[in-house]
Amino acid sequence: MTPAIDRPAAIRRALRNLVAERGFHGASMGAVAKEAGVATGTAYVHYESKEELVYATYLELKAELSSAVLADFDDGASPFETWRHILTAVYEFLAEEPERARFLTQLEESPYYEEAHARLMESGDPLVEAAGSDEFASLLVPLPTEVIYALSFGVAVRLIAAGVQLKPEEVDLLVDATWRAVTKPQ
């Protein structure tokens, strides 16, 4: 007996891959359905609109990223070691499948981002919580969260999306450089 296909997961993966390759304009529901190997009507059975599919895909990707990062997370580590762990794990997770990073960069520049991010914050972002201790927050420069992200995790996302592969020692240098960029001088 052939195992059942998880059609919603196939549809989300197809959207992620098409957006990574062609952008949102090249990822119509019909194109997504074709890529997923399902009928267009089947895509609409699972997702009432392209917007809902985008949000579901984003939340799934962020949940997978959080799981990967928090798998070996030490909540007793120093703020810098927490930073090192999170940024390195983010880089490694995205580097495994660079279309994840390309999807995120496309989303961050799209009209979907504000609502997608709001839904993530509403449901709770474990990575934000993991890095959100008072001790950690007191070390950061007083900039909006979006700027801290752009100077740190955003750098990793954009490097991978652009096809830049760093060696482990270069990832270590990236960790050090982003830490200096977002923390107050000691």
C-alpha cells in the first residue's frame, strides 16, 4: 500500500520553492498546485487563498527553524554563547536548503510580511523568547528590533539566499561581527 501524501505539506513546500525561484508573482495557486502534483481545486480545499497559504508556509518554516535552533539550546549559557548558538544554528539550518532563505527574503520584501510577522508574534516565536532575557536585552544597542534583526540574523539569511557559503571559521567571524554590531560597547 502506498503511503498517503500529505497534500497540505506538499502545497506549502511547492509555494516555498516557487517563491524562492520566481518570486510571489511566479507562484500563482495554479502553479503551486502543479508543482505540488495536485489539482488547483485541491490547493483551495486546504488554503482558501494564496495569502493564507503564504502565512501557513511562513509559520511552518519559522517553526522548523525554531525546532532546529532550540534542539541543543542551553538556556543557562552566557548571552554571547546564546548568540553564537542561535546564529550558527540559523545559518546551518538555512544553508541545508537555501530556498528557505530565498523564500524568507522574498517574503520580507513583500506586502505579505507585516501580516505574516504579526501572526508569528501572536502565536509566539520561541527564538525571540530564547534570546529575550533581561540580561541579553540589556546588552543590545537601543535600536528597533527590525534593525537588530537586519544587522544579525538578516545578514545570515541574505548571504545564504545570495548563494554565499561560509566555512565554519567564517561563520564564527560572522557571529563575532554581528555581536559587535548589535551590542553596546563594553
